[in-house]
Amino acid sequence: MEDLLQGENAATAATAAAALAAPAVAPAEAGVPTEQGMGAFAHGPHHCAQEHHHHTHAAHSAHPGHHHLLTCEGLGVSFRRYDQEAPFFRARKKDVQVLHDLSISVHQGEIVAVVGASGSGKTLLADAVMGLSSPNATVTGTIWFDGQLQDAAGLAALRGRGISLVPQSVDHLDPLMRVGLQVEGPARSKEDAARRRERRRELFARYGLGEDVARRYPHQLSGGMARRVLLCCALMDQPKLIVADEPTPGLDLDLAVAAMEDLRQFADEGGGVMLITHDIELALRVADRVAVFKDGTVVEETAVASFADPALLRHPFSRALWHALPEHGMRLEVDRGLAQEARPQVGKEEPC
């Protein structure tokens, strides 16, 4: 397994960088499917019910260039921490695994909703895709974006230039900067500044934000306006993929639905969306596929249509999620603990 990001051990980090410097494409004669170079053998035409790369396909799934827009294979995240059960002065550091053996894919033109209980590690998945990690974290596995194998440096270079994040909290907006400047971002020249200003005006017009909003500070915005500003920030540099991490907490139903429709429009125009959310009902309205998250990994990745009938869902936790939805009676199944964990937790934020 190849290290993508590394914590305290510089030697291990160097080894990881060397490993990821190898070509992303395996020789065709090796017979190993890869994101690039293997053509239809890896990502040729697939039918909706046909499974490959750990998932089935929604009606609009597509593989332009014979690869997924985003693929994570065997992803793991662990943290180097002091053993909390050991005596204080004799505690040694140990690796605590949070994500393990996680595989997920996002196609061009679709929304993949990542749903699961609070604390299951969904935000760490977003951080890994964005190339973000704390100093004591180790990320293992492989991540491809648009057919290219990525390392930590590659993912960092893609932030805002191919992959954009819609964060959980509006607190990510700088309270001391006018929102128009935050959306526009730094410019390399006067011509670039003019281009970015025009792009920002175009986005504000699309999402119903008046030009006067550009001169306001974040505390002068309503919750819905701040959410739309975050979306404009994500769309500013015309990304191919948006990672939306709990984009609707604190919004009333109408604003939450509008936010989901914004993401749906982005996907319909050819982008890809990884939607991380507790609000399963909203996710099922707009998503094409659902990745069910439990205990640090994806236990099932399936088309939204599978949630029409629990018999179509393979994993017990997925079926518990189905039964826990209000329209299905919020029933507790045989495994009461599993069903309780599966209950939708609308409005709660993922812990960091």
C-alpha cells in the first residue's frame, strides 16, 4: 500500500514519495486494470446493474476517457497518538486507525452521497481527497483524479484548480474580509483581477446574490447567503469535482433543497460531486449513487434506486438505514444498536 501523506517520520515520507513517483499506468500485458492506459478493460461501457470497482452504476454514469473522475482504492487514515490507557509518564505513541480499506468512485455528471452515522470518519475522507492532513496523520492507499495517480503534492496542487471543497461551516469564511474579495481570490495581474471579478459577478447573478453582497462581511449575511457564497468560492475556478462536506446544516428546508439543486445543476453540467451528509432524505432527492459509510469504511456503494426497496440493499447497515428513515417508520430492526446508529442525524456536524 502506498503512502499518500505522512506525519512525523521523514524517512517514511521520502519512501512514500518515491513509491508514488512510479508511473500510474501498469503495462497492458500485466493484465491489471488501472485508471489510465487500459481502455475498456478497466472502464469501458457498463450497464446500470453491472458491478465494477466496488459499485454498480446509476443511469447517467459515464467514463469519458475510459476512467472515473475520482477513484479512491484501499484508502486508510491513521493517527499517531499517545496511548491514553497507559500511565501518563510512561505512555508510548501508537497508531490509531480511523479509515481502513475504503474504496469509492465518482463519475463525471453525477452526485455520490456519502451517508452514515456521526463520527464514522466521513470528513476524514473529504480531507484525504483534498490532500489535507494533520502532522500526526498517515494516509495510505491510492487516489486517482481524472485518470492520473495522485500523491500529496498532486492533490494539494488540485485544490481550487480541479477539486473544490464546500466546507461544513460558514466559519470558513474570513470574518475580516469582504465576501466579494474572498470569492474572487488572489489575482496574478490586472487582467486576471478583471477576469476573476467578472466570473464572481456571473456566479453571484446565478445564485441570486446582489452586487451589494460583495461589499459585505460574513457576519452581515444570512445563513442561506453564506452557504451560497461558499458554493461560489468552490465554483470560482471551474472545478471538475466538488467535495461538499455537510453543506446544509442550519438551513431551513427550502434553502437546503436549493443548495442541493445547485449541486445537481453542477453535476448536470458535467461536473462530479461527492456529497457528505447526515441528511439521507435530501441526499436521496438529488444523488445518483449512495456510498454507505460505517466504522471508517464504505460498506456498500449502490444506485439511489436501490433505496426503493431494502431487499435491493446488500449490507445490514444499509437496510437499517432504510428502516430508520421517517417514511419507513423509523423502526428498530433485530440489531437494535445497528438500527439506532443508522438513524438519520439531520443538522449535526461531523466532528473534526
